[in-house]
Amino acid sequence: MNDGAVLDDLSKVADDRVRPAGADDSIDGVPPGYVARPSSTDETAELLRVAAHHGLSVVAKGSGTKQDWANPPSRVDLVLDTTAMAGVVEHAAGDLITIVRAGTTMTDLQSALASADQQLALDAPFPSATVGGTVATNSSGPRRVLYGTLRDLLIGITFVRADGVVAKAGGRVVKNVAGYDFGKLLTGSYGTLGVITEVALRCHPLPTTQRVVSIDVPDGEVAADLALGVLRSQVVPSAVEVHQPAAGPVTVIVLIEGVESGLGARADAVRELLGAGAAIGDLPDSFGHYPFGSGDLGLKITTTLTGVGPILSAAQNLGHRHDVPIAVRGSVAGVLYAAMPADSDPVAAARVLAEMRALAATYDGTVVVLTGPVETRRALDVWGPISGLDLMRRLKDQLDPDHRLSPGRFVGGI
Amino acid sequence: MDVQGLAQQLREAIGDEKVLTDRAQLRTYECDGLAVYKVMPAIVTLPETAGQVQAVVRACVEAKVPFVARGSGTGLSGGALPHADGVLIVTSKLRSILELDADNERAVLEPGVVNLDVTRAAAPYGYYYAPDPSSQQICSIGGNVAENSGGAHCLKYGFTTNHVTGARLVSPDGAAVQLGGKAPDPPGYDLLGAFVGSEGTLGIATEVTVRLMRAPESVRTLLAAFGSTDDAGAAVSAIIGAGVIPAAIEMMDALAIDAAEAAVRCNYPKGAGAVLIVELDGPASEVEAQFEQVEAHCRTAGAFEIRIAADNAERALFWKGRKSAFAAVGRISPAYIVQDGVIPRTALPEVLRRMAELATEHGVRVANVFHAGDGNLHPLVLFDDAVEGEAERAEELSGAILDLCIEHGGSITGEHGVGMDKAKHMPRMYTDDDLDTMQLLRCAFDPHHLSNPGKIFPTPRLCGEVPGRHTGAHPLQEQGLAEVF
């Protein structure tokens, strides 16, 4: 490859926003050749056409809060920094929708919507994360119980294919069944199908008030039973979380939202369901944040409702048996996050992963290694077994036949 | 195509009585709920197990014969319209509720299970299945999945896609594939999300796992009568603007009310230019507080009569008029077209005015029934096919209404699907590149283009070719080597 020619061609598209990569530009330990910061969908498309012409592999990057998630890319020639594509294009409050550029941070989006008493009803574990990165990794938080996740909130998408073609799917109305739902395909695709440049999202009214009811109990099984009692009741909680530290009592946290005059009775109902010791208080600082910090090993465990208790107690047992502290936080709706310290013995971590995977599978669930030290992730099967992998590969081959978009990051080496 | 040869092969694979080739028997299946299109299929199969569905698909793939899946046949876009040289695979005999797992809030269903039967089965546990298309007494879950069906309550609870957590399908190349399951967030591409609503073009569901919802503690329903659709629309805006998301807000205009009255004697308030049905559900204390707000907003917007359902029987009566509206217009018009378009809700007054003008220009009447909360319109274009040229004018008006929806940033279909009927409108909503990209997904699933060909997309893309724009007929079509799917 003639480096000078590549840089020239990229610069023709976005002169002052293209540069050779420096030491700080590594993507999960993989050094790229160039960084470009396009300001529009069209510019992104032109850059991707140049990349296609030169056979460059491309990784899209927003704020970079989750670039150490999943597998490191097998190679990176060009980093597409999306942060110049920022801002809310439109907030049609009366229609309960917004159109937002991919590089907008979740915090900026929420504050724009809040000015009209609305919200994107999705928790952002990393507030500085961009909308594009949030979609690409399908991140969510406690309020998934009431509002669902991005697959329930994203109604339209604009993205650029590996060959530089701009494609749209969905639209700007919530109800729309015309054409295939590419929004769902791009959600959680980790940048392997296209570069997301703009999305249309469904908004919800901001609740007038909220109440938090929580209780500490001795173990995970008890916590899960209480939490499930609330989930299966008619009180319609927005979130039912279980926080199980590596040692010590387990906390159940219930969030209810709504109109002031209705909340008292609902909070009482929750207190009754949780039993003696339940108290109304504030959300803990940990609420909506992953139990793992930077560098720690973080797992995402999914399960049916009945698997939550057994998985919580298994986490405790596995921690003791393999001498590695395991903290678990998550939603009783069946999505739990587990954390092991950065310096955990990789062999112990691998055993925990394997045993947890086997257990989750009995509850129809899966375990994915979200993040962790890169050498640990390289040694682990990050994604685990995937149902439908053959069709996924065929989809990848259709959209990115040369496998140049975030190569190696996704399931099955995609 | 060697019909007799394939039929014989299918009989051996799934049993004589499950393979129909007799023309009189085939006639039953020549159309779905959109009876204006009729095509006699070459062969109809009635498999009773997932294995038999797979056997039929495999035989079709081997013979390179197209196949079309059909559930109860209630679809309104011709999505289950048979292929003249193809096999129709009717899934209505796969009708077992395989598992009702209330502890995990899931049900595992065969595709032929009737929508309402899921709620009936879940009710003893205090649960229900949320998506409720008007045809819920007969439509099947497999068809709901194919069309991503909605219903009156999707304003608050979403569509089929939001309630399906897993599916087992026979892919267009004959493989059995499990996507998702009972647990949330399966890793990998969300192929399930793409499959739901793919109108039978990405395979056939043989097992569907759905989310069951806890029945609400309280449901309250009111019916408000207004002088005009503008007033009713203002009430809707006020309710949404106040941060209330009702379970449903439905509107009917004067003509639709007349029709419903004639058909089911729903006894809506006399002289109403529009009625709204507003339903709130949830925790009793929350519903109570919001219900007062809704009532006040209706009065402020000019409601001259408000009725509040005292019990389930009265609630059912409110809904009866609405849910029977499509069929009811048959009482006031010899023929009609059910249209399904979406606009941003706030554009409602403007769109309704323009629609009235268009109706006058075309010399045909339009009755309006719509999901007012999310801007999903169901204009019913009424005409008399005995009058020379009226059917054509009605068809023209129906198309003009879709253009109107697109002009306002809406969609050509909110819940009925593109099917056969609206494939020609797709290029007005999406660019060639958008459509080409969608076809890449189809090619990944169905490289030989056998699964419900001719639906959704106006022009074919032969899989494996270099992506790009297509102008005019495909070269292989011109040479007579490929048919126009």
C-alpha cells in the first residue's frame, strides 16, 4: 500500500480532519494507520469509498468508552471518529420522536429532550458514550424492565456500507412495517455491518416523580425471589435490580415512576412485597452502572427469570471455589453483569466462565465476556456458542464481502 | 415446473391427504384477506409438524420451485398470495401451544395458534399476550410474526416484534434454525428482529416464543364524542402533550361511525363528527390520576358527550364498533379498499383536510378509522364497482393517500405489510440504495429467491451480483432467463 496516496485520497474528502494515527489512537491495543473525523453522512460515505478503493479495514469510534469490549479487531487501518457528527437534528415532541446524529453523547441527547419534558428511556452506563456507540453495542440498563432496550426504541437508521453506499431503513414514525428492519440488525453489531451516522428514536415523557424501595437480604436466592415477586406483580416497576457484592448482603432495588398522586399506593405495594426491612430511599450511586471498572473482567449473563436466583448463588459459589471475588449486578428481568478484578488469575476466570456458561444455558441464557484485560480476552472464547451463526456469516458476506469493517470483533470471528 | 412429480414427492414426504392439487380444493387458497388479488397455487400443502414444513421447503429448494407460507389468510396486503408455479405451505394445522411458562412470562407456540387463544391460555395465570390486531379471533401467530402485526394497543406496548423473544424457523434453503429463545438479548446479529416483519421472505416460523405480559390491575376506557375530527385530534394532542401514554387512543370519523352503527349497533353518541376511544391501563392509583386528566382534556377540546365504561361488557361494546369497522363499511358501500398509512401524529389535521379534498376530487367517499396516538391511518375508500370508472378512481385515490403520508414523513404501511399490494410504492419511500441494501439481507437468507418471491420489493436483485443501481429490466429478465419475481 502506498501510504502517501492513501493519506492524499482521504484528505481530499476531509482535509483538516484526516491525519496519520498516533500512539494514542490504538483500538484495543491495535494501532491504526489513519484517523478521520467526518462531519456528515456524505463525508463518511466518501471516506468509506476511499477505504474500499485501498482495501483499508475500518473501525468506527465514538467517545471510545467501549473500545475495549468484545474482541480486539484483527486489524485497523482507518479509524472513523464520529464525534464531529453531533447534535440533535430534530425533536418532534408532539410525535414523541427524535432524530439524532451518531456522534452525539447520550448526556447531550437527554438534556436536549429534557427541555421538552421527554427522554430516551434508556440508561446509559457510560454517560459520555455516543448514541452511535450505544446502538452498536446495544447497551442498556435497569429501566429495560419497563421500556425495553434499543430494539424497542430505535425506529429509523442511516448507515454507510463498507462500499460507501448510504442506506436508510425504518423512518421517523413509530409505527412502520415497510421494508426490512435494518435498525435491529445494526443494533449490537459492533461496527461489523456498517457505520451508523444517524438514528431516529422513540421518546417517552419524563415521569413526574419517582420512588425507590430497597431491601438488604442475606443471599442471592432470597433476593431473586423478592425481586421476582415485584416484577410479577401489577405495580409496573420501571426497574428491579439485584446488587450482589463479592461478599456481604444482597440488595434489591425497585424503581417506580409515575404521577405523584399515584406513587404512594404503588410504593406501599412494593414495600409489602419486599417485606419487613424494605425502605423508601434514594437510588444508590451504583444504580445503572456496571459492577466492573476499567480493566476489570466484565461478563454479561442472560437467563430466564427462574435462572436469576441460581445464577446469583452460583456466582458466590464459583467465587469461593476459584478464589476470585465476583460481584453481580443487574436486572431481575434476566440480564446480569458480573465483575472479576483485573488481576484475576486467567485460568480461574476461564473456569468461572465455562461453568457459568453451562449453568446459564440450562436457563436458555448465554454468557458474553464484555470487557477485560486484552490478554485475558484473547485467551477466552469471548462470545461463546452462537445460534444462527451460519446466517450471520452470510449476512456479513453480503454487506461487507471483504470483511473490512471491525474485522474479528464479533461472533464467530466476524 | 413438473407439478405432478413434485406433488408425488411431497405426498411421499408428508402424506397424501396433506397435499392438494385438485383445482376445486386449491380455490380456497387463491387469495388472503386482500381478495382483489387472486392466484391459484400449483400445489397446496398442509403440514402438521415442523419436520413436515422443513420437508416441503427442502423439496421446493431441490426442485427450485417457489413457496409461500400462509397462516389463517387474514393478511390485508396480499402477503400470502400464492405463486402460480409454486407451493403454498399452510401452517394452520400446527396449532399447539407447546408451553405456557408463566413463571418465566413466556409462551412457546406453533405458528398456527390463533392470536387470541394465547391470551385465553395465559389468563388463568394473570397474564396476556399484548399485540391485538382487529382480526385476533382468527389470525395466527405465524402470520403475526411474518407481518409484524400491530393492533390498537401498540401505542403503549409495541408490535409483534417487541413481544417475540425467539423463533425456530425453516430458512429458505431448508435448514432449521433457532433464533433467540426465552432469555433476553441473545448475542450475535438480531436476525430475529429482521425475521419478524419480513413477510415470509426470510423463511417460515415453525415455533415462536412470545413474551406474556402481566394483566394490568386496572383498565379504564372512555368514549368521547366530538363535533369534528379536528376537535378530537386536539384532544389527542393535549393528552400526549401532558405526558400520558394511553394503552390505546382510537378515532373514527362520522362515516365510519355510520357504518359501525349499521353493522353492530354500537350505539355511539348521535351526531358525532368523530369519536375517540381512550383506554388507560396499569396500577389502579396511576390510572385513576391519569384518567381524570384525559377526561378533562377531552372536555376542553370540545367533547359534547363522554361515556365511561362501567364494566367489561360496556368496554367491549365501545370496542365492538371500532374493531368491526373494516367489515362494517360493507354495509354502506358495495366495495371498499382498506388503506394503511402512517403520518407523524401532529400532521393529522392537515392530512385529514387534504384527504377530504382528494376524495372530493376523485368523486369517492373515504371513511376514516385510525390509531390516533401513533398516526396510523386506516382510510376506507368506498366505491361502487358497478359504476364505470369508480374502482379505478378509488384505486387512484388510495395511492394518492399513500403519497400524502410519504410527503409528511410517514410510512406506506403501519401494520398491514407491503406484501404484493404495496411493493410498487416502496421506491417512493426508499431510495434504490436503501432497497438494494435490504435485498442483501434477502440474498443472505434466500440466495435462490424461492421464499415468497414478488413480495415487498418492486424489482428483483439476483444474489451474488455486484451491488449497484438497477435501471430498467434486469438483463436476465430481458433474455427470458429469469422471471419477474
